[in-house]
Amino acid sequence: MKKEVKKVVLAYSGGLDTSVILKWLQDEYNCEVVTFTADIGQGEEVEPARQKALELGIKPENIFIDDLREEFVRDYVFPMFRANAIYEGEYLLGTSIARPLIAKRQVEIAHITGADGVSHGATGKGNDQVRFEMGYLGQDGTLTIIAPWREWDLNSREKLLAYAEEHGIKIEKKGKKSPYSMDANLLHISYEGGILEDPSAEPEESMWLWTTSPENAPDKPEYIELGYQNGDPVTLNGKSLSPATMLEELNRLGGKHGIGRVDIVENRYVGMKARGCYETPGGTIMLKAHRAIESITLDREEAHLKDEMMPKYAKLIYNGFWFAPEREMLQAAIDKTQKFVNGTVRLKLYRGAIYVVGRSSEQSLFSAEYSTFEEDEVYNQKDAEGFIRLNALRFIIEGKNRKKA
């Protein structure tokens, strides 16, 4: 039985799916619809969504189009990269990290407009339904959540197109439709479906949109220098950049040199395995550089404990728990470690690879005086004997007892 809803805030792109959802909400729930379109660097014009919404009868005051690029990188991407977060060894969480921001803003708009419901276009098979709805519930548990893909029978593109034609919804055709389901933001672009549903099939080169093939990348390496402050990259080649501009420029550099492609089969939170391809050029550079600056500024046990926490942190983001207290607890611990993660990292970009060629910091814990292979006056090598024997003491005792047994 459908809940009665008076006004719903819809995450709206202006494409086929969300345009059909908009009309479907009006008809099925007989409610007022507020559209929200977020610019998080997906590379498409967002203003056309305003005209589409107007054509579908949405009041001008109920159309929200927000530029969230700086907030996205500053408050979501950068905190995640302070943790060196990576899911199942390869995925840099590009889609996962965008959903909580969109959900948060949807709830804010619901409060502004007096809406009592929120809606999204995620399917009932994917992770995004969980991420959106955990975000909604984490902000306001009183809002009614409408997930059309779990209610209607419009479960194919053909049915969606037929519904659009029947209800006079204009769908712009921009040349040949991609065979892939794609999602993009400033951090990455993803590809699913089509031939990728066969895990043994190699992706077509034409699929990749952001990165040059490593085989065709420049045959000359490019050196860059990233400056870090409290664990975040703040300068590129000596020039201060805003968070969003930093990521845009690193995407350009990484894409030019064929950096950031991955092809993985991941374990979705809802239970199935899914094959996806991702391009994350700027993020791949940031991960390499951040680990390099941490290598000289973090204490050994601090760094090791942080690495042990990372898989849990990454899993929380992947599964939609950005607003959970345990994620915030881990974030507080991670951010505490970043106080002295300051300095510069020099990188060489070349044909799909990133090489760390230098790192320096005024807070560096690296001591050439102690670690040199040459003669020194600060380290007594004889001390190592007692250190080793004390660490091996339990083995010695165990060995004696085993011989008796």
C-alpha cells in the first residue's frame, strides 16, 4: 500500500529514467514534485535539466540546481583520501562517495520546501539504493522514501521509452547510445553492462572516455610536484589550487598519461558480484602521492594501525554508511594522524604508471644519521642483539618445552 505523500524531492538528471520517474510520481502518488540536480563534475551541462523540469510542469521555485563540486572534493573526496581508502584492493570508491552528498542536499531541500518525501532513480539490484536511502535516513528518518524501480514494472529501456512517448516526455537523442551504464563525477567515471557482463571479455578501447591508452600516451615522462598540508593536496607545481580545481587538473594530467584504469569484479552489498570498469586518473595520482608523504611523516605504529583500519573504513563508504557514527569515529582518528602530513611529493607520470621520485617535509621522521649505511655516531649496532633475543624469547621458551614433550 502506497503511503500518502504531498511533496517529494527527486534526484533529477533530466535523462530518460528520472524524467519518467518525475511523471510517474505525479501520476502514481498525485504529489507535487521538487527536482534537484547536482553538479558534482559529471562533465555534462546541468542547466538543461531546468527546462526539462519546466516542460513537465514543475514550478520554477521547485527546481534546484546546485554546484557542489568544491564541497564534494573538500568534504567528501579529500577526507576519504586521507584514509587511503580503496575497496577490495582496487576500487577508489568514486560512485560511493558521491551519494551521501546528494542525499544530504536532497534532505536539506526537503526541509526548505516543506517536502515530506524523497525519491531516487537507483535500481533494486544495485548499491546506490542503499547509499541514497542510508543518507536520507541518517539525516531525517521521518521522510517517506520512494524508490520507483522497486515498485513499477518499467524494467527495461524499451518500456521506459514507451512510457515517455505515451506521456509526451521529450527524450533527446544524442547520437548512438552507449552500450554501457555510466556514472561520472569529478573523481571518476564508471562503466557497467553491455559486454562487461561477461567477465572474460576485454573492454573495447573506445569505451574509455577519460584516459589515453597507455600504448598511445606520450613517450616522454612528465614530472609534477604535489604540496600537502594536513594530509590534503593544496599545491600543484607550486601553485595553490582549490580542491575541485586540484582534482580537475590531476584528472587532466592522469588522463593524458593513461593513468587510472581498472577492470574489476566487485562484491556488491546486496549480495551479487558485478563487473565494472573505472577511470580515476586524478584519484590514482593522489593515492600514490599521499602514501608517499605519509611514509616520511607518520610514526611506524600510527601508519600500520591506520592501514589496518582502512579496509573497514572503505567498506563503510562502499556500503553507504558515510553518516554512521563508526565512520565518523574512524574519520576523527584518521584526521588526527594528518596533523604533520605536510610537505611535497615529486612524481613521474609515464604510460599508465606513476613513480614516486622524491618526497620532503619539515616534519619528516626520516633520519639519514640513523639509517645511513656509512659510519655513524648515533646508533650502537650491538644493541640489536638484545632487541632480537627479547623478541625471540617466547620462541626460545616454546622450543625448550616442545623438546621435553
